[in-house]
Amino acid sequence: MNVRRVADLGPEERRALFDRDAGVDAVRDDVVGIVDRVRTEGDVALREFAEEFDDVTVGNVDITDAAERAADQIDDETHETIDDAAENIRAFHEVQRPDDWRGDFEGRELGRRYRPIESAGVYVPGGTAAYPSSALMGVIPAKVAGVEHVAVATPPAEEINPVTLAAIHIAGADVVYQAGGAQGIAALAYGTESVDAVDKIVGPGNRWVTAAKSIVRGEVAIDFLAGPSEIMVVADGTADPAFVAADMVAQAEHDENTSVVAVTDDEATANAVADAIERQASERDREAVIQSALDNDASGVFLARSMSEAVLFAEEYAAEHLSIIAEDDESILDRIPSAGSAFLGPYSPVAAGDYASGPNHVLPTGGQARITGGLSVDSFLRTTTVQRLSEGSLDDISDAITTLAMAEGLEAHAESVRKRLEE
């Protein structure tokens, strides 16, 4: 992998880095057809798409019983590992639960109330890898928030990965459906004979899943439109190049379209990282996928003229995963507000967050970290503001209410206040 200088990047190179695309537009027309068929044909469409896309004959769409059995059948070590990861994730999300509150504002009793949505759908990907971790990350915050009905959709297979099914059950899902891709999203959004429609759909997936979420979001809420995985590593001369390379190679094995980037102000570190990436990539089982991701136009090792330039580069990138391996990591973090999840220091690999440290790994990609954060308990809550005014506190603000109401031409608004105070 060649080292490029941040200062030398041309307009096309900058566009590739900073305008990352989830590839939704390329498949949108096909996905519209899939979504429409599921909406009108229900289970028939799900079964036909399973044959066409997954080469699987689906009997029962509802496989909740299979998930329960898988949790009983996996080996004890794996079960214990899932339990431990689930407990860490649950503990982190429990802290996020907000309390209702009321306060006195110059005689006006004002407050806020939090209530969970009624139902949520979690998409758990399949495809070229199994993702039990995504089951934990999607289901647990919903249950912590108090969502009564949490459904999971996951792609069908001749044998769905038993660890994934076990994780879905251990996380606390109420029902599990074998329905993948765009058709799985459509089923959760509109319902079928076997699938109950939900209020909100969350979870990562490929561009077909992302396109489907973009199409149904007028009918159902979604978390965000997530694209291929990303990592940005900000390193200084104290960073171990092998650690930086290991995180980049680890993310690259997700998908051929993954974006992996490192930026440093130290030339020796930049060259050492590039060399370590090539060496480590050749040793990994998914070498072909990793190499494709490394060749992505939005991937690379970059040399900045200063750490300030490196920080500006990282902030503009707005990565899903931000790793900072530098002597002054806290100060650097303070200067990069746009990131899905931040990993500080040499012993905080992104893989820790992917699986077991506790924070959620369902995160914004494609620069969306500039405007939103990752999946959390908040994602499953509704808020209601509450107010109680006394006669005196209403009188205190009556002039402001009536003056603004009349300025807007809404005389009845003003009169609703006058009626209460006219005596």
C-alpha cells in the first residue's frame, strides 16, 4: 500500500474519500420491485425470493423455536461467551435509560417523559459471514428501553448459523423470521401472513438492505442508512505500526467495499504502517476480500504535515470507527466531534467494540457521523413534554402569548388565554 500526502490530494481523490456512497442508487429500482411484491404478496414473495436469492426452500418463515433450540444446543463455552458479551452490552445500555423529570420554571411545572415504542424489528445480516454480535447489538438496547415486541429478520439458509440463532434468543428477541435482504426489510415494514409489522427497523446490512430501508422509511421509522464499514486511525510517532495495521486489516475483512484509512504526521510511521498492512493482509483467511477493501478509493495511508492537518482530515472524514493511537489522544478526540465510536490508546482495538466491550457497533457510515450517533436506548424511546401552569404563572406569560398569537394572525389562540384570565 502506497503512502499519500494529505496536501497533495486532488479533487477526485477527495471526493472518493469524503463522499462515500453506500451504493444504494445502483440497486434502488430493483429494490422497489422487491418491496412492492412483499407488500402485495406477503409470504409467497418471501418464499420465492428465498429460492431466487438464497437458493433455499423456506417452510416456516417464523423460526423462533429454532433459535430457542440453538441456545440449548451450542457448546457451553460459546454459550458462556455470548452471555458475557450480552451482559457487557446490557450494562452499558442500562446506564443510558433516562428518568422522567419535572422542574419548576418560575412557577411553571415543566418536564419530560420517556416511553418505549411498541415494537421494533432488528435486521441481523448473514451472507459471507455470521453476525451473532449484530443480534446482541440490535436486540439488547431495544429490550433495555422496554420495547414489548422485538422481532429479528435474518437471511434464510440450509442451516442458519446456530451461534447467530442462539445469540438472537439470548439477547431476548420475541420472534425470529428467516427473511433476508430487501424482502426481509419489507416484511418488517408492511407485515405478511407470518410477519407482524413493526414501528421501527434497525440494524446493518448490504446495499439492498440499505436501499429497502430508504424506501420504507415513509411507512416505518428506521435508525439510519448504513453503508459499508469504515475505520479512521489517527496515529503519531509513538504508535505501534503493527497495531494500526491490525485494526485496518480487521475492518477490511468485513466487505470488499469497506473503507480503511490511517493518517499520521510521522513519515516513518506512515511507511511502517503501509508495510505492515501488506504483510498482515497476506496472512489472513479472507485475504481476497481484505485486498479489495485496501484497493478501495476511499482507503489508504496518509501523511499529514502536522497533527492539526491530520485532525482536520479525520474530522472531514467523519468515520464510523475512529481509533486514536497517540500520546495526546484525549486532546485529539476533543478536536474530532464527528465519529460514530472512538477507540483510545493502543489496547482499544475496534474488535473490542464489535463484540464485547459494551458500546453499540451499529454506527453511522458515509460521513453521517456529522449529524447522528449510533444505535442506543434512545433509538427506541418516544418523548413527551409535560406542563402544568397555575393561574399566576399563566398570567406571568400571558402578554407574550397573546402578542405573538396576534402577530401570527391566530386570534383564537390569544382568546384561549384571555378567557382564563378575564375575571
